[in-house]
Amino acid sequence: MFSVFLTFLRMSTDNELTALKANGVSLYRMLPAPVFFCILCTLFTFFISFWGLSWGMDMFKIKLYEFARSHSRFSLQPGVFNREFQGFTIYAHQVDNEKGELKFAFVRDESIKGTSVVVVAPEARILSSPESSEVDIVFHKGRIFRQNGEDLNVLKFSKYVVRLDLSKILGDFNFSEKKAKDMPFSQLREIRNDPSKAPDQTPRFYRKVDTEYFKRLTLPLGCMILGMFAIPIAYAFKGMKQQYGLAVSMGLFLVYYSMFSIGVSMGEGGMILPIYGLWVPNILYLLVATFGIKYANEEKSLPILNWIACIRNYFAQKAVA
């Protein structure tokens, strides 16, 4: 929108549009270039909307998981007590960070109030699970010391697993939670067609899926509509300096995005159907773009601009009087 607006604003300010019209080039003959540019932007945005968002979120979770896993593994230093995980104290006499192997290791679990569990083993191994965002410390041939009040129990085992949740060191970030905004467009469509496939069966989740579905459709189309909307607006504000033109275009974009955000919020809250809330900004701007281009080609001002000018002149005259 900004590029189209500033281009036509500069052309109108420098009287290039007037010169083109004087040579018989109408506004409609100038449209193929901005339309082609807007189509390319729209196709790219559709690609991001349908596949890029979910792919990017998956990559983000993988990188975040790898960071948390490496952080928890490499924070284990030989002969040093580690309290990275709340409620757990981990110690190992020898640590092989490359293989994730521990020698003469123990873990003290104080996550249960009033109970202390100490697991001791000559060897252990660190295993990770990206799907569950958990790290397992697998002990072999050790003992469990369980103290509850004055009672002390000792158990032998051949294999024992202590499970640590990586989300605890990432501000309770839930790796396994499925959000509508993280899903690919195909999955959103499947859930809308068959609600039983939703990971969360609550009405609020269905509303979020429905809202996200129309959001992925309407926002890319907004690129095309805003690009066309910028053309008559540039005609209407011809002669304006570029810095002011940029401020005007940003203001009009913020109006569009505010209407869009309100539609998203109302759709997710159940106050309005998402199909209405998310299509209204596009329809309004499309109507202004259609009639605006028609009036600009005829070198007429939009009626609303004439009304604003009349109101401004009325108050100006009243202030002078």
C-alpha cells in the first residue's frame, strides 16, 4: 500500500499523471503495473498464510526445544550441583555432554511436599523427547532412598527414569499445546468440516479456529485491496509532500488494521460471526477503491472528500465571523 500510494502521489505532485492524461493515457491504462505488483504481494502473503506460519512456528518450537535441551544438558558440570529444574537437585561425578552419559549420579526430588526422594546410581543417561518436551534421566542399577517424615525406605532397581519438564525452564511454555494460529490452513479447514478432529473440544477453541480460518483468507486479499485503495487516495491528496503522504497512508492502514483487529477479537469472543467481522474491512476498502478509481479517472473528487471540505470551510468561515 505504501509503495503504490507514494508512487502515485509523487507522479501526481510532479504533474506526471496530468502529462500522461494529456497524451491520452487514462488511469485504467496505468493500472496493470500496480495490479501485477499487488497480485505478487497477495500470492506471497497467501503462501505465508497457508504454509509459512505453521512451518515457522514448528521451527521455532524445535529451536526452542533444542536450546532448552542443550542448556539443561550442558549446564550439568562434573562435581557441581545443578538446580536448574525446580524441585530437583542433580549431581554427577563425571559428565559426557556429547553422549549425555553420567557417572556416579544422583537426583534429589523434593517436588512432593513433605517427601524427599534421592535416586543414586553408578551410571545414568540423558534422553530427550521433542514431542513431549521432556528430558528423561535413565538410571541403571541403583538405589532409591525415600524419606517421608521419620520413615526411610530403600529400594533397589535395575532401571529407573526421572522425567524433567523443559517447559519449567522456559516460563511454562507448552510445547505440546495445539493453538489455532499455529496450525496449517489445511488443518483449520479439516476441523471446520469435522469438529471431532479438534485437539480441544471447547466452544472457544472452535471460535478461534473459525476466526483463524477467515483471517488466513482475508488478510492476504487485503494486500490487493489496500494497493488499489492507495491509488485514488494518492489522487485525492496530490500536491502533498511525501513525508505527509507517508503519515496519511500509515493512518489509513492503521484504520484498516484496527477494524481487522476488532473483528478478530469479536470473532474469538463470540460477539459476532468471524465471517462478518473479518470481511467488513476488506469490503469497505474495496468499495472506496472501486469508486475512487472511477472518480479519479474522471478527475473528480470523492463525495466524502467534498463533504469534508465543505464542513472545514463552514467552520473556517464561522471562526472568522
